Amino acid sequence: MEIYVDPDRCIGCEICVDTCPDIFEMQADGLSHVKKDAAACDPGGCCEEAAELCPTDAIFIDGKPR
Ligand code: SF4
């Protein structure tokens, strides 16, 4: 699944990084980004959980926020 963090929505709370460190990382701008060498975002995996926990719906999976 394709995953994307919208920088206009992310508030840098780090929930996604704590939930799914294989996919997300904090960068110098204080926001979460998808790692360049991110593991696959599998259905039912931690990236979906992170997207559901994100307080601002900043994580898009296959083009849609969760
Ligand atoms: S959980 Fe959402 S708001 Fe928090 S750092 Fe991750 S993408 Fe940003």
C-alpha cells in the first residue's frame, strides 16, 4: 500500500513513529516522514494502526486518510 504524510496536517506528535518505527521517522522540520527505506505497509500492519491513531488524519494510505 502507498503511504504518505501530509506536512500541512502533521503536528509532530510522534505517535506514528512510536507505533511504527519501521515506516515513520521524525526529521529536522519537526514532522514525521515516511522513511526512504521504509518497510512495506502491509494491510493490518502497524502503518495502518498509526494512521488510525494520528490525531490530525495526516497519514494517507492509498490516497486516503484513516
Ligand atoms: S501521528 Fe500524525 S500528527 Fe503525529 S507525528 Fe505522526 S503524522 Fe504527524
